[in-house]
Amino acid sequence: MTEEIIIAGFGGQGVLSMGKILAYSGAMQDKEVSWMPSYGPEMRGGTANVSVIISDQRISSPIISQFDTAIILNQQSLDKFEKSVKPGGVLLYDPNGVINPPKRTDINIYKVSATEKSAELGLAKVFNMMVLGAYLKIKPVVTEEFIEKGLMKSLPERHHGLIPENLKAVQTGKELVEAVRTL
Amino acid sequence: MAKELKLMKGNEAIAEAAIRSGCDGYFGYPITPQSEVMEYLMAEKPWERTGMVVLQAESETSSINMVYGGAGVGKKVMTSSSSPGISLMQEGLTYLAGAELPAIIANVVRGGPGLGTIQPSQADYFQATKGGGHGDYQLFVLAPATVQEMYDFVFLGWEIAFKYRNPVMILSDGAIGQVMEKLYVGDYVPRWTDEELKKNAPWASYGKPANREHHIITSLELDSAKQEEHNHKLQAKYREMEEKEVRFETIDCEDADYIFVAYGSSARIAQKAIQLGREKGIKVGLLRPITLFPFPKKPIAEFSKKVKGILTVEMSAGQMVEDVRLAAEFRCPVEHFGRYGGIIHTPHEVLEALEEKIIKAK
Amino acid sequence: MFNPDIVKPENLVYKRTDVLTKAVMHYCPGCGHGTTHRIVAEVIEEMGIQDKAICIAPVGCSVLAYNYFEVDSLGAAHGRAPALATAIQRLFPDHHTFTYQGDGDLAAIGTAETIHACNRGENIVIIFINNGIYGMTGGQMAPTTLIGMKTATSPYGRTVELNGYPLQITELLAELPGTYYVTRQSVHTAAAVRKTKRAIRQAFENQKNKKGTSFVEVVSNCNSGWKMTAPKANEWMVENMFVKYPIGDIKVDGEKVK
């Protein structure tokens, strides 16, 4: 199994940390992982994206241009990465930041209204975990148990009190995800 | 040795390795894409745990000269930077080499020339392996391809640097600096005591005891006959490195008709291209130089007798390809494929280049 | 030369310090470098810190200073001595790292290293020989060359239009909070030598007490570069150099004088 993922959105949406928690969880589950951010001017307030690879084998290139899954959190990222999803792959997006929905018909398209839901619940901070939950519902590459371990490993100890809230958000995300168009 | 699993960026791995390998001092200056090295060290505050000194200098010129000072008194000192900063350090590097001082310099390469870009590149191969500063000298150059190697090569770097009294460059790029991967870290190696320092660096200017002559660390010799002698000594040292310290890795080369030669990030992309190639029935392997100086000339010479062609894959306009051609001595076609200016080649492009430049060209 | 038949130990009033090597100095007769070397070496001997003293030699006339000081030494690249000293003193905080630099090294090519080491308050001693000229390379203009002064690269005399003003770097450094002791001295008379020795002693004592940067400028002649006899050069120095570079303490115990 090798899963190559791009997560892309605005800086501040928790794109990088979502990728990090996913990578940590994979590592805890004894998978090979890599996490490769875009860096530089993009990092500073503009769009942010990170590619994460989770695999049973040694990862050759951490730099990838074709993805099994794209997790898209704004229009710019959709415009940039829709074409890079491998045929038969998955595109998951939050409709909140997307005016022109994805058009491709050779991939599986899902949406998760995480921005709306997290605002409604007053849980904007765990918005990214809802998105992660939605992804894991579609592709359970890591199990819940290891998500918890990944959170423990990636969050500083003083924030460990927030873990239950994060895990609850993952659950919410799982319940929230909807198929838009699947093969 | 107890191994602990961590998930870290390549830059952070260098910093963690510095702390764990008993480094005495790190002197640096911020530059993208390697700033995490010093950021990590400053956040970790190793001076409270191991006594390691960490200092942000006013320039790369200053940080490399701080390294020169620390190395001259026998301490395990290092710096890191990225291409434009490394250019500024060339003065210090030739002085380090001339005065035969051990030190580690990590270069997380970005695209050039000039201020260039902040994205990954391998366009500083010539600068790293052919001198860079003035005079006949060589850095020992290690090329990590993984976060684990970023970590491990700091330990190896100290070994080489003190064994040969020579600066060691860890030549990586923005991709390896920024990627986060699994990393197994080992136990802490304590910093040397003053007694250990005197034993391991008996030549150093650590303070003159009453019972010996004073030590002088310098690269100046006004008598040219003596300077030629010194150059002979340096050259003998470099030849010894070529004899004993060449490191490389081969992947899928046993049955290969073609091989890629690539180091660092490019080697990993080439590895993916091998998978793609083999799916199409192209028997291709990879030779990955781990030391760029000393360069694995002999294994490349051997392969050049067996394979139908060699493609070097570099994020540059073609630098290492010259060394590969020298080693292959026209026994087989040697071509280069590269993207540059901060663009990273895709595995598909690499495979296509092999087909176009080597296989179809025959 | 020590002749035991003539000089009896009980009559011995002066002895060459063992902190200087036996090497014959290459400095021009009448130059202030030799005297300043001796003073620094005597202070190191008197304080009993030879085993902890580290000399950083510059590029310039005193490039070979490490051949004369019987202490562990390093030769720095041009201007970089304060960077070396910074690292060494931080790595060996109980040592006595000092730089010995000329005006070109310290106030031109090494300005950044000098200012930042002083601004960080590095616990080092900087000995700064200011003779207003590049001696070693054959008498070219220095940052401290006076207006009107003729050098190999200002053959008609330094002008403001072409070259800007002489740099009073010592006054500039005294403004930085990191400097604890900043003084300007000379070595052209016996009285001046005694004062300079007190200043250099003070600098090393400050270092022992971890007070921050101590900076001792020694205004000196360059009779070769100035193309004068040594006595004439000293006179010219008093009449001209001391006007722009007045002798005396500028900052003591971290406080500006006056």
C-alpha cells in the first residue's frame, strides 16, 4: 500500500498540522511516511500545501506531482491540483472556500462542510481534524487508535488535554462527509 | 544503542544530531531553506543540557570564522547555510582547509545563480567538490538522501573531520532540509572533556601548558618551498581519502542494462523512475554516490564496462556528469538530465530522458 | 643578552618576559608594535595566565604576532579576528582570548565583526594599533588616515571628496552598551608605555571578571609608511594623530568618561 496525498488550502487553516498528524499516525502504525511542505513566500499568509506519503515500503521520492488523494480547502488549490489527481483517485473538498466545484469525471469526488460545521459548534480550531476524519472515512489508511497516538506524539504535552476534542472532531468529520460523484 | 523514533525535518535532524553527537558549538546565520537548524537549536537550548554553545552571527562571513576559531582550539564546531550564504563562507572554508581544521558545514542548497530562488537545487556541486574558495584544496563532501542520513552524517562528519583534520560539507538541498520523515536517534554522545580534547586534537591552540611549545593555527607560510611541501601533504591526504573513504549505494544494478547516477534528492526521484522503468521492461539501476569527494570513480568505471549507457540525474545544468564521464572514459554513453533553478524533476521525466537520450539514441 | 658575570641576579631590574618567544621581530625599528607586544606579554606573565591566553593575530603588519607571543595562537583571515575570539571565548569561558589588530583589519575590512563582537559584549580583549596606514602592503590609505596625509593610494593627500573622513572607530565602539572599557593610549614615551601597560592590565582584569569587551587603542607611528625617521614620526604623531585621536580613557567600568 502506498498512499500519496496533497493537502492544500490557505495558511492558517491547519493544512501543515493536519499533514503532520496524519504522518505521525502513520509512523506510529509502523508505516513509512514523509511530509513535504511547500515553503517560502507561500508560507507567509498565502496558500499552503503539503504532500504526505504513507506506505508499507521504503519511500523513494518524497516529492510527488501525481496524487492518490487531494484534500482541497480553497479555490486556488482546487484550480492548481484538480488535474494532478491520478485517474481513479480521490478529491475531497470543503465547499465553503470553493465557488467552482471540481469537474473531473474520472475521479471520486467527496465534500465535507467542515468550515460550516466547526463554526456552528464553535470549534474552529479543530476544523482541520474534521477534514482529516472525512478523509479517513473514505480511505482508512490509519486506524483511530493510531490517530490518538499520532496526536500524542505530535502535540506538545501541555496540549494533550485537547486530544479528546480533536478525536471527537475526527468522528464528526466521518459523519459529515458526502459523496458528490464516485466511479 | 537505544533507538528512539522521531518524525523530523531534515534541517531539524541536523540540529538534533549536533546536540546528540557532542557538538561544542554551532554558529549560524538565517537563510531559507535551512533556518530551522538554528531555530531548533535555540528552542532546544542545548547549553542547559550539554553545554553546547549556539550563537547567531552577524553574517555568514562571521559564522564561518567563528567556526574557524572554535575548530582551531580543538572543539567540535559546525555551521549550516544555503547557497548564497555558502558563497560568502568560501573565504573561511579555504582557511579551514589550509590550516587543516576539522569542522562540519551543512549546505542546504537552493537554486541560483545570485540570490536565485529558495527552492531545492543541486547546482553547487562544483563549488562543493572542486574547491570553491582559492587554492588547491578539497572539502570532504557527504550527500545525504534521507532525513536519517542528515542525522547520521553529522556523526560520520566528526569522525572524518578529526581523522583527516579537514572540513566536511554535508551537501543536501531544500527538499531534504524541509521534508519530514521517520528518524531513529541514538543515545547522547557526551561532549569531550578538556582532557579528551587534548587527546583527540593534540595539535590545537587550546591554551599552552608550561611543558610544551606554543601552538600556532594558521594557513600562512611566506616561504614558498615550505608552502609547496604543505600542499604535497594536503594532496596526500586527499588521495588517502580517495583510497579509503569512498561511499556509495547501488540499487537494482545486478541485471541493469542502464544506470542512473544521482545523489541526494535526485537519487530518490531516480529510484522512483527505476520502478516506472522496470514496469515497462527497462532494466535500469541506480548508483548513488554518498561521498561526492572522494567520488566513487572505480565503481562507475566498472559499470561503464558492463552497461549500455549511464544517465546522470541532477538538479543542475550538468555538473557531476563531468566526473561520471571522466570515470567512464567513453566506454559507454554518458548523458545528463536535469531541471534547475529550483524545479525538481519528476520520475516520469527522468525515465523519458533515459529513453530519449540513451536508449533511442543508440 | 644576559651576561651573568656582569649582571648579578641581585642587581637585576629588568628581564625579558618568557611570554615572548626568542624570535627576532620583523617590525621596523621605532615602530610601536614591538613595545605593545612586550607590554601585552608582560601583563600575561604578571597575571599568570599564559596557559589560558589565546592570541588571535590579524592580517597586517602584526600577521606574524603568533611567532612572538609564547601563547597558543591562531592567525585569522583579514578582519575576522573578533569572530574567532567570540567563538573561542564562548567555548572556553575561563580563557583569556585577545585579538591584536591594525587599523585596516579592524576598522575597514573587519568593521562588521568588530562592531558586532563589541555590541554583544563578548568577554574578549581587543588591542587595536592605529597608525593611520596599511604598513604591511606598502603604505596604502587606511580608514584612519588623516585628511591631507599622503599614502601610496592617496599620493596627493587624502581628501574628503574622494575618500571621506578618517574613522574614529574607538569613539563609535564606546557608544555600544557591550563595551565595558574603551581607552586610547600610545607607546612613544616611557610614561606613555607605563599608562598603556596599566590599560592593558585593566583590560585583562576586566576579562577575568567577565565584564564584557575591553578595547585598547594604541596610536602608533609608522615611520616607514609615513616616510620619516622614527623620532620625527613620533613628533608628527603627537602633533597630528593625537588631534584627531586624543589620548585617554573614553569609557571606564561601562560608563563614558566626562
